Amino acid sequence: MPPPRTILPNKYLDYFVIRPYEWHQNKIGYYHVSQIGSSHANLDPKKHSGPCLRDTFFIFIPIDKKIQSLLTTGNFEVGNIFHGHVEDIKKTNNPFHFPEFPLQRLMDRNGQKLIILGSIDLPRQKILTFKDNANKPIPIHITDLKTASEFTFPYDNSEDNQNPTHFDQVTIYGFWLMNYYLRRKYNRLVDLTVAYLNKHEAYTGEQVRKYNNEAAKVIFVDFIKRAFILDKKIRQFMKILKEYENKLLKVGPDKFTDEMRESYHIRLNNCLPDREPHHWCKYCDNRFRCRDNVVYDCDVRKYSIEEIEVFYKNETGKNAIWRGKHTKAFDSYSYGFKVEGDEL
């Protein structure tokens, strides 16, 4: 029953019911900054930690998904708990922290439309005092939170020990905020921080970089370019897949030959974005598909241990076996190959 003396419609559901918005919807046309990143083609793969457009491509297309391990699921959940806890503390300590500041923008390039999404973990304004100049812009700082372990925790704040791909996301957010949301006459972005939270002991370290709008523009433009490339590849794939499914229905499973299926698979494989080798490739669920430039597992090549030993010998000139056991170098090399009945 509505209260007396009102005919206002009840908006209870809008104000009292939690219906979380999912940032990573994996919906074609909607892309989060963390899924796209920047290319950094000049980086050594060991210093590149993603994201990879090819891996992101696999997330959006309708193929059999690998079941996420409990370890990976646990790592993500711990990260989410840490993020929310730290943001609450920061907001309590400084009311000018506004955690999870959302960003969105519709992009249109020659009729190709997509929406980019993002969320800044910890933007904050300086707390003003009477010593500040009333005619100068208010200083702003942006922090991106990352959970890390003892193996991924940075050593110091020197440029050599800063991971460029870790700074990409916060740099994109900085340019986006300052050029599309705020007026530089009233706000000045001072620096960008990546805060590393050790998941095992809560030890927290910061790496800080001064904000440079021109340098940030290069990364932001590259990010937009990559988003359009990914979107085009995904839409091409979906168009060919629809054609493939219609052909299968029209011809019928019995008359749909292996040659016909292979021709479609080749066209679908051609939609894959370029491979982007980086530090975490060996842990990727799609590493075998990526290695062979194919979409479906049924097209992945399989090798025996003996065949991989020959590949190793031919490529490195070294023996795979020492004193009756595979060498550590061979074990590392063979990790990227699919073995009949087993995976090294």
C-alpha cells in the first residue's frame, strides 16, 4: 500500500534491491580496459604480462570453455576481497577518495560502433587547506590496485623494475578522466600509482609514475585501435559461424563432408587476432590453440614425447635427456606442446 496523499510510483526496486552490474559481461561490442590493454610490441615477452587480444577473443566466441581451476578462482576472489576492503578503508580515511569511479564511452569509427568500459580503483583529490592557492587546479591522484605474490611483487620503484603493462590500465584511465570527464582548468592529474597488495601477508608496496598527457595519449589511442581490431575479428568470426551453422542445417549432418567442415574451420581460424607472446602464455587455457593458430580443439596437433625431443634437438642443438632424465630446459620447452594422452 502506498502512503496517503501521493500518486508517485514506487521506485523501491531501484533504491533497495541489489542488482550488481557485471563489468566483464563478455558481450560483443562491450570491452573493458583490462581486456584490451596496449600492444607493447617492442617489449621482451618476459616483461609483457598481457592482456593478449587472442586470449580475449576466445572469451567472446561460443566455443567449449575450459573449467577454471580452484586455484585461479581463489586468486580472483581473494583479489576482489582485498580490493573492496582497501577501498573502504581509503574512503573512510579520506572523504575525497571516490572508489570505483566508472568510465564509459561509445566509439564510432566509420559506422563500426563499440562501447569501452572501465572503473578506476582509487581516484582521489587533495584535501585542501588555507595554504593552497584558490586559483590553481585541484591536484588529483589515481591508484590502481593489484594483488601480488612474493614471486610477482616488484623490487623497487625504479623504471627498470616497473612493469609497463601494469601501468597501461591506470594510464588509460588517467587520460580518459582528464580529457573526457574533467576540465583541466579546475583539476590537475599529478601522478599514477600501482599499489601491489601481497595476498599472503598484506604487505603493500607502491610504484608511482608522474602523469604525462602526451605519453598517455599514445597508449590510449593504441588501446582504442586494439578494441576496434578485436571487435572486427569477433564479428567476422560470428558471421562465418552463422553461415557455417546454416549450411550444416541445409545440407544435413550426413552430407556435410569433412572437406566442407575443414574449409569453414580455415575461414574461422583466419579470424584469430595476431599472437602476442607474453610472460603468462604457458599458463593460458588456450595455449595449444594459440600455438597452432586454430579455434577448435579438434584441430590442435598432437605429438609424442619422442617427436618433441627431435624438435628440441633441431631447434637448440642440445640433448633432451641427461643421465636418463629430461633436462629442466627440455621440460620448459615441451610445456607448450600437446602430447598424446598427456600434457607436460
